Amino acid sequence: MENTAPKFLIDLLKKEYDLELVNKILEGYSIKRYTTFRVNTLKSCDKDVLDILDSMQVKYIKYDAIEHAYILPDRSAKEFYDTKLVFDGLIYFQSLSSMLPPLFLDIKETDTILDMAAAPGGKTTMMAALSNGKAQITACEVNKIRSERLKHNIEVQNAKNVFVMRADARMLDDFFSFDKILLDAPCSGSGTIDLNNRKALKAFSYDLVKNSAHLQYELLKKAIQILKPNSCMVYSTCSILPIENEEIISRALKEFNIEIVPIEFRGLPLLPTKIKGCLLVLPNEYFEGFFIAKIRKK
Ligand code: SAM
């Protein structure tokens, strides 16, 4: 039997969105999402990966809006864990929403980049691939086990010039400065809720939302401090609650000399966001719920 979303979450959603949208969100929570992956261009190319999938008689659909992104309409990621594709790092299973934040950083080969909350490294390795392995990336992660996973993924994917730093990113020295920062912040995960996953549902609480918001603001403050002036960063979460998104950004807009750089992306299912120029993705069968803001430090 399917579980229902916690009452406090439904109440929070009803406060923000009209009933039709709340029902769409709840539908997104109960739908099984398609498996998606990106080709790791540091190790392979689309043609070689597709040849392997053809030889395995696996159906795939290209997701045209993101280079090297594919949908597997009738397979789960698990089925590929012991194949060459995963074992040799030729592909990386990643949700389509999670592939979006790095795209808004306009990554160049000469960039120095901080990935502030990096494990397991989906976006770190994507940024490495976007720079052809040339950008100098510092991947920060506080959790020991997760930082080991991050190192493993970086190695398997042949992401060169990535330095893993095991640290609480709130404590990073102000001496650091970066051309670009990705803060894919720890969050409640309210955009990725799966009503069929009882264990994850149990871990979801109002305290988690509140504590995440507190941590998110502390991390964002540090990010702004160590971002070079006239440079841009991206703040993202897989939450669709304004407490973890717009409210964090609004506070920072008041406290720091920063501005929102408007972003757009065609073909996304969107929820209305309170800050013009940010993106709030509606969870559905293709996308996880996700919030993305691009910020420029003046
Ligand atoms: N960007 C990752 C990716 O694409 O694979 C996902 C990051 S996940 C949303 C957030 C990560 O932040 C978790 O691995 C968590 O352990 C880490 N984290 C939490 N608090 C942190 C802190 N204070 N400093 C650094 N990392 C932190």
C-alpha cells in the first residue's frame, strides 16, 4: 500500500502553492522516476556508450536539452552496477535535475572552482568533464564515508585536477578565493520524496527542514565570502520548500552585495518561485524537484 506525505509537508506546500500544484507535487512523489545517466566524456563518448547499450539490447532516449544525457525508459540503474559502463566510469547515473546546476556556471578550462558540498560527486565530476579535465576543482565534503565515495568516483571517472578536501565548508579559511562556486547544499530532500520508500519517509521531519535551512544559510554566507568579486556562484537544493531556497537567498540579498543573475532552461516542468530569475523544478516522472539560483558577487 502506498504511504502518504507527512501532514506538516502537505500543510507547508498548501501555504505556498495552489491546490492544483500541490496535487501535481504529490503525484510527483508517488510516480516512479525514469533512470537517467550522462556519458562521462573524460573516459568515453556518446557513440561508444550507445554501441555498448545496443549490444546489450537496452532501449535509451536522448534528452536533447542536456549534452550527453540519456533516459533509460525501462531499466533501473542497479541492473548496470556490475557492467563495464559503470565499473569503468563510462557513464554516471544522475538525475536530470541534478545535471542542471553545473550548466549555469559557464565553466571554462581556466577556472578555479569550489564544490562546497560535493559527495558523492555527480556534479564535481560533471564540472570536471565540462572543463575537459582542465579546471582546478576543490571538492569539499564533511562526511568521512561520503568523502571516500567522492574520491572513488573521481578516480573511476578520471576527473583530473580535482582535489578532495574533507572539511566543514563553513570553516573554510577566508584566505581562499574561487572564480566559481557550486553550493549544492545539504537539504531536506523535499523535492525527491518517494512515497514508496518508507525508510526515507520516516527520516523526513520538520526538524530536518529547519536544521537544513540553518546550515544552508551558514554555507551560503561562507560561499559569498570566498567568491571572487564580479564572479558567479550557483546555489541549489533538491528541496521545493521556500524555507530552504528563496528565504535563504532573500536573507543573503539583504546582507551582502550580491545580485541574482536570471537563468532559464527550456522544457522544464516548473513551479512558481518567489525570486524572479531562479528556477524551481516540479517533481515528475523525469525530474526531481530542484531549486537553482545563480548569484553574482558585485
Ligand atoms: N553535490 C553532490 C552531488 O551532486 O553528488 C550532492 C551533495 S548533497 C546534496 C550534500 C552533501 O553535503 C552531503 O554529502 C553532505 O554530507 C555534505 N555536507 C553537509 N554539511 C556539510 C558541511 N558543513 N560542509 C561540507 N559538506 C557538507
